[in-house]
Amino acid sequence: MVRNQIGVQRKLAGSQFGRVWRSLAFRGRREAPRPNYATPSFARYPDPAVIFIFWGKQTEDWYGYGQASYTFKLGVPERTAAVLEGGVPKNDLTILEREITKCRKCSRLVAYCEEVARTKRRAYRDWTYWGKPVPAFGDPEAGLVIIGLAPAAHGANRTGRMFTGDRSGDFLYEQLYRAGFANQPQSKRADDGLVLKGALISAAIRCAPPANKPLPEEIRNCLPYLERELDLIRPRAILALGGIALNTYLDLLKQKGLIRSRAPYRFAHGASFALPGDLPRLFAAYHPSQQNTQTGRLTPAMFARVLRQIRKFLEMRGGAREAIAIQKPRRFR
Ligand code: SF4
């Protein structure tokens, strides 16, 4: 029986199917294992049942090549429709996503993400961690861009999608769903069918930092990605989740000479600022981290209130939008 099995495997490896499988299995993987030609072919190419298990793992890995590319492979609707048909230059977005996922500018963060992906959390030991920078997720035609802080080590760094697979994401996507920005309230893994409409989620930095604390130079390294993303998306509103996200965006504006100082735009939950010129309106909210949501500092009602405010703003006609003065932060508790 063993001889028979080996014979079948040898035939498969040498056949057209074997060639196609080899080319697909190793396609585009930078760290793809090179076939070891010292190993007999039947050991290199296992039996068909194993091939299908292995195939599942490969598709999970493919999320690694930016959302645009994996949506082409897996047919995830989010990027595909927008990148192919939308007004946003598809090549620029795709190029940006790929650049981000391949970035290694911050050696400390790259090493940390890879280490977390290698060691894993016990509950996720069956996962193939993403372990790389995470690109933005959402609608390229979005009116609202949400800027978070950074991917979570066992959240987006595991799943490869912003705010996916952790408690902060559960909170955020539930609220986005209720406000009509998402098609479902859950966000468990990158192929769960979640689609954002009118919103895109980005972050101040794209690699998970140790203890959730990025260094100032790491934020500076990552800033050009946010700048290019905003130039491509051209949103009408920005929601900064937490003080670091707000200051990162303001630093970007300051660097470009669009504002003189960050001082007039102090962070407070529920604050909303009209920025000079035709810059998007800036909203601020507490980050939906467990630290905030479990202590009651941020409640679903507080966050929903901010999203309603944004929705109202996006639905206003241009003239009315411009007429709004700087609003004072409001207390919701
Ligand atoms: S944080 Fe940003 S700049 Fe630094 S390595 Fe990750 S993607 Fe690159």
C-alpha cells in the first residue's frame, strides 16, 4: 500500500497538477521554503489529503500581500470592487498597500511583530500569524477615515486586518455597524465577509509596538504612509482614536504647513474641529482599548454619539458643513 501511495505521489508531483500546485503554493512568498532536491519527491509532495490541508494554510498566508492582492485571489469584495471600479487610482492604492506590508524601516517593531508571530499566544497556536505591517482597511471612496494607534500584537498582527481579532475591534465594529458604516458587527478574521461602506480604518503606525507604546521616531517613520493614504482617499471627515492618533495627524498637517500649531486642537472625547482651507473636519474620541472600555471611561453610548455626529456632518450639504464653527467637546456621561 505504501509503495502504491508513493507511486501515486510521484505521478502527481511530475504531472501538470503537481506543477500547478508547486507554482501556486510557493508563489509570492518571500520566505517561501525552497524545494529541497536532496529529498525524495514523494516526501516533498505529500499525498492529496495533506495537499488540501496545506492549501488552507497557504490561503491564510496570502493575506500577507496587501488587501488588494488577496482580494483578487480570494474574491473578498471590500477592495476588489473599489479598486477595480472606483475613482481612486487603483495602482497607487495597491502599490501603497504592498509597500506598507513589506516595510522594515523600524527594526524594533519588525523584530517584535515577527517574534510575536513565532511565539504566538496559546489560544491562537493554530493560527498562521500575519506578523507584518498591517495596511488600512475599508472603503477607498470613504468619506470618513478613522485613525487608530497601531495594530494589536495578537489582534491585527495575527489576522492581518485593522482592529480584527481583539476586544477593541469587537467594540469598534459593533459601533460602526450600528452607525451604518459596516455590514456586520463582528470582525474575527480577514475572510469573515466584513465590508465597510463610507469608512476606512488606518493607524498612526502599522506595526504592533511592544506594550502598545511606539517611539516618536517610529511614528515619524510611518507618517508618510498615512499622508499618501489621505491624499488618495481625500476623506471629508477624520476620526482620531485617542490623543496619539490626533497628534500624529496634526503633526502631519504642521509638517505640510497647513496649520501653525497643534495647540488649538486639544484632545477631548467628542471634540470636533474645523481645520483651515478644505481640510477634512477632525473629530476625536477615546480609543476603544480594553483599558478604556472596561473601566467605563468609554461606553458604547459615548462612541455612538460621536459616530452620529460624524454621520450628520457627512450628510450635510457643503455650505452647511463649512458654516459649523469649532465645537466644544461634550461630556456624555
Ligand atoms: S511602523 Fe510603519 S514605518 Fe515602521 S516598519 Fe512598520 S510600516 Fe514601516
